[in-house]
Amino acid sequence: MAVTIYDVARAAGVGISTVSRVLNENANVSAQTQRKVLEAIESLGYKPNIMARNLSRAPMRSVGVVLSYLTNPFQVAVLQGIEQTLAQAEVDLIIFSLESQDRRKTLLESLSEGRRSDGLIVVSFSLTPTSIARFQRYNIPVVVTDNKDKQLPSVFVDNVYGGYWATQHLLSLGHRRIAYLQDHFKAPNGPGGNWPGLDRRRGYIQALLEAGLDVDLKLIHEGDGHTRQRGYEAAATLLARPNPPTAIFAASDMLALGVLEYARSQRISVPEDLAVIGFDDIELASFANLTTVRQPMQLMGSEAARLILSLMNGELLTKRQCQLPLELVIRHSCGADQSIHNETKIHTLPLERR
């Protein structure tokens, strides 16, 4: 049978309230009594109920974080920023994954009633108007990150601008047959889904048109997913065309890494025969010497956490929309500055478009 707090109190010769004060590190216990209780705990092998201890100290506060893809390196980095900021505020973090569409409605309804957390951060998608109304009805604050939301406080980057700059960089290197590898052909998570890949595609098209080039739809590869395998397969399709691209702009670094993997398997020289650029700047990008558009992923998470904490504390937000800067990280995969292959150059993209 499990050892209880009553067993500890009996062995130490004290009341259960005294044992509780020792467990909660209450200073109003003599050193001798504290030693007796701790000795009884050790000898009996008592394991206190952590949840009960927390409830006895103070009301628990927690923030739920809903991710659309728990295995996505981008979302993991955002989550790290959220966790660090919440930990400093001594607020618990609860993670929910929406990779399964079947449980989306049930989960969001439960969260909106405050039964799971005191606030919510959604990553890489937006809530539907119906869901927003439910959260407002139950007075549960919500912050959106990786998407600009017109109704809710949000933290985001300008994906159209990022796509424009990535394509413009390839154009500046002399490429005219530039393919775009899109991560999704439909918005993930239903009508409220975020589609940054589509915004980056808009920037890609804008840059081509400004350069006086026609948009070849055969060079836009749509698919569903952001894995290396999908990048590998898309590269195989694009590069098998009669007039293949000389450069590929991938909507994410994971897709770009798949392109690099395919090029290596076919002995296609990068960047001499094929230039590749990604988006995000995940940790693996630097190891692969991948040119990419860097998002401040951890900062995105910490800013979202800061906003939700302010709302939970009843503070009035002076700024509901937080746009973060992008950076163009130039490495070897695009062929710029060939004399210094191992050097990384970083250009900060201005927040405001020209």
C-alpha cells in the first residue's frame, strides 16, 4: 500500500498539518521537528502528491500552447521561446497538438471554457470566428503567433516580403528559371489555418514580375507537408522537366534540405548547377551551408508569451500586433561570394516595405 501523509505524521509524532508545513517549506517549523519529519519521510519512502502541494500553496496558473505540427523544427524553436518566458513568470506550460483534425473542435471548445488553461497561444494557424467568440464569452485570452490576426493579439513576420527578398536574391545572382517549392496546397487546420507558404509565394511572384519575367506555373510545386522527403521528391520532379530550373526557393528549410539531399544523390553540383534557398534558419541550415531567410523563432515565442501574460494579468495592451524583423542569411548554397564559402553573411530586412 502507498505511504500516506498520515503515516509520516504518525511516525514523526506530529500532526499532518506540521508535515504539510515541512513539505511546503514553511519557516514556522522548528529545526528539530523538521528533522524528525524528514527522517520519517526518508525511512518510509513517502512520495508527496506534487499536484496537491501546488494547490495548497497558491492557485495554479497555466498557458496552453496549441501546435499544428509538433515535430516541425520551426514550431519547436517557437515553443522554446514560450517555455523560457513562462518559466521565468512561474507559469505552467501545457502543450496540445492539432495534427489530428478529428479532435480540433472538441479540444478548442474545452480550452475556451478555461478547463485546461488560463490563457492560450496558438502557433501557425488562426482561430475561426466561432472559436474566437467562445474564448471571449468565457474570458480566456488568446494570442496568435506565426500569423497576423485581425481580431486577436498576434506576433508575426512579413512572409510576403520574405518571399520577395529570397527570390530577388536569386535574381541578383543571374537566375531566371527559379522554382518555388510550396509547403501546402491548402491551409492546414481547416478554414482558420495559416498559410505562410502562400504569402511567400506571393512575394516570389512579385519579384519575378518586377524583373520582367513571366510566371511559369510549372515551376511552382505544390504539395502537402514540409518534410525532407517531400523536398527530395519535389526536386526530383522539378529537375526532371525538359527545361529545369537553375534555382529553387523552398518555403521552409526542411524542404530545402530535401532538395540538397536529392542534388547530392544525383551528383548535381550546388551551387554551380543548382542554387537553393530556404526559409526559417533552423539549426540544421547552418550545417548544410544553406542560404535562407531567418525568422526570429525563439523571440516570436517569447513575445507571444509576454503578451499572454499581460492579458492574464488584466493589463491593457498598448500594441496588439507585433511584427518582427527578417534576415537574409547568405551561405554557400546560392553561390554568392564563392571565394569565402564558409563565411555567413547576414542582411537584416527592413520591417517596412519599400
